[in-house]
Amino acid sequence: MKIKLFKDALKFIDSWLKFYYANNQYTGFTVGVYYKNKMHFSNAYGFANTASQEPLTTQHFFRIASHSKMFTATAIMQLVEAGKIQLDTPIQNYLSWFKSSKDKRFKEVTARQLLSHSAGIIRDGKECDYWQGLGKFPNKTAFKKDIKNCQLVYDPNTIFKYTNYGYGLLGLLIEKVSGQAFNDYLQTNILDPIGLTNCGPDITKEISTNLAIGYSTSYLNKERIAFPNISTGALSPATGMYSTVEDLCLFGAQQFHNTPTFLSETSKKEMHRLQWKPIKESENSYGLGFSVLKVGKRNIVGHGGGFPGFSSNTRIDVKDKLVVSVISNSNEFSSGEIANGIIKTIDFFQSKADKKANPKLKKFTGRFYSIWGIREVALVGGELVICFPTMKYPFGFETKITHQGGNVFKIDDFGSYGPTGEELIYHFDKNNKIEKVKFGGLSILPLEKFEATFYKNKKD
């Protein structure tokens, strides 16, 4: 990547995300971007606690939910490398208590199938209102009893069916073969060696004061529900972890190919290799503990996470050595789409690498308002481009404008129903500040002018 364009993209992304937060009034979110060997971007937007108006920071902890599966898969692969687990050996060979399962098809279930969600196991058990903050997650005793009595939903190795219960089993497998409690194994063999001091396998009283409060979606203009932070019990390997955005990026960097870490290249590539495609094409495919997907032209691995009051997503390009992580303390925040939008924005800026920089065009940039929406004119490389900051990817419908001389531009490609081919004309005041822009005849205005024009008779 061209570093200058990369840095320009990050400046745009920060401005866009500040606007995106203000325009949507989410509770809060944090964003991290790691490239090659360091954090290049780490910012927070909004509040950790809306009642007290405590500002959110990048040092606040968030529940990262199913991100936990990447850590659990890493632990399993460590034990595979140590010769303590065989991926394709039935797990009943390791867990003797599991041989008395009600469904005899469980005797076929392997660690690989559990890692890739292809064992056919029920997702969360038959009573799972703990996902709404109602009741507690199952402890080990309750979990063992429940899963032994469950019927498989599908025959093993026939379909990709996501399961948190399957990862609960993997946690018990790790405990059996390692001789350590799952949370202790994760701490001593993964978190401590990387130096992840702001990341843990489940919440404790010691870290609870630094946890952001998680909030529900706001339904029908009702007040958002603030959820208590609770332990995940036997499902810690599936969904229990907490982290900051920076520690998630550091973990993501451990997945880079041709980078010495606590796993061999062979193990990392096996985790990142596509194992199963989803039922619906709109969903991500899956490896071993990692989602597998495309973002633009990039091959991406990573994971998302949803917990009562939290939404998170981490995207990792293991070849280009890029990590983008987004975490929110709101169920309604589209963390995956925002992460994708950040990656696409970085790549859009890189696509203009052959355009000669023209700093004289900077005076024409800005964010402009009308009753028909908000447009932004951005300088990308040496080109001015119209984009849409209200979108999860601002350049999804970008429009190039061509300088015709003076303050006049031509709108090149706004679509057949828009003012394509017409003029974009800037009007400046005596202080050389943009007063208005004529967009094919429609006035689009800086925010102050827009508010003065349309809200001058409105009371707060």
C-alpha cells in the first residue's frame, strides 16, 4: 500500500465516523486499524455509559462474544501440534462422560466438525433466554447434562450449522487434554505470550468497572435497555471473552502468514482455509474458528460477535497484513458492515495511486446538505469525488467530478436519473469560504447555511 494514501484514508475515515456517530446517535463504538507491524488508528466515539455521559475510550473493555471462537480454535490447534488432540478423532475418545449421549450419532463427532460448525449440534440448547439477559448461562454441570440429552439437528459432516454448544464441548476437550481450566489455559498459553493485558476469557469483578455498558436496540422510540455484564459459564469458549479494540487487532496480527507466532504456518492456514459454505449466499463461509469471506478483492478471515448489548467484528487480511476491528456497546450497530466500509475506503484511496496530487483542489472539499440528503466532496489522490457519509461505505455510489476551470466542475456519472453531465458550481463568500454549491441547479449547503435556511424559524 501507498502509505500517504493509507494515511489520507484514515483521516477521511475518522471524519466520516465522527459524522456517522452524530447522525445516528448510537451509544458508542471503537475502531482499530493495524497494518504490518503497528496500530495506525485507534479511536472511540460516543459513550461508555449513557446515563452518566461517561465518554467512551479505546481503553474500555467490551464483550466480544463469538470472537472467543478464534481463541478457542487457536488453543485446539496448539494441542493438535502438541500431539494431544487429533482433529478427525471422535471427541468421545477424549471425553468418557460424553459416551452416554442420548443420540448415538454423537460418536461420529470430531474436533474438526465442532470447530467448523459441521457436527449438526443444536445452537444454544432448548432454553437460551440468557441471550436476552434473562437468566444465567449454563455452568459445566448443567451444560453436560443438557448436551448429553440433546438430539443432533443434522447428521455430522453434512451441513454448516452454527453452534455455541459445540464450542462449549471444545472447551471441555481443552480442559481434559491440557489438565487446565479453559480460562487458565487461554490466559497462560495465548493471552500472556502475546501480551494482551486488556483481553480476558470471561468477566471478573476486577475488570467490571472498566467495562462499557451494553445497550439494546431502540425499538419504537423506547429507551434502550442497559444489560448487566454476566459470566458465560460453560459457554466461555464460545462467547465469554472481553477485550479492547487494540488487543483484538494485536491478536489478529498473530494470524498473518509468514509471521512467526505461537502456531505453525500449517496450523494457521488450516484454520483459515474454507471448510464449509453457508446455507444462504449472503452469509460468510467458515474455516476452523474463523469466518472466511471476500471484502472487495481481498480474501479475509476473522469473526463477528453479538452479546446482549454488544456488537463486534474483526477483519484480517493475512497476506497484506491488515486488521480492522470494530466494537460497539449497542446491539443495533452494524459492526461488520462498518468494518467492511473501512477496508473498502482504504482500498478506494489506494485505487487512486496513479493520480497526481493536486492540493489546489482542497478548497472545493466539504460536506453539503439539502433536504434530499447529504453529499461530501472528498479529495482522493488527485481527484475530487462525491460520496455519501450517511452510508456504511461512503464511496459505494461515488461520483467523479471533472474541473472545467474556475469554480465550475462537470458531474461525470451520477446515474441516469441524476444530473449526470451537468455542472457543479461553487459560490464563495468574501472570506473565500464556500457559501453554496449548485449541484445541477439544486443548492447544496454547508451545515451552518443549511440550518439557517431551513431551521431559522424552528425552536430547539
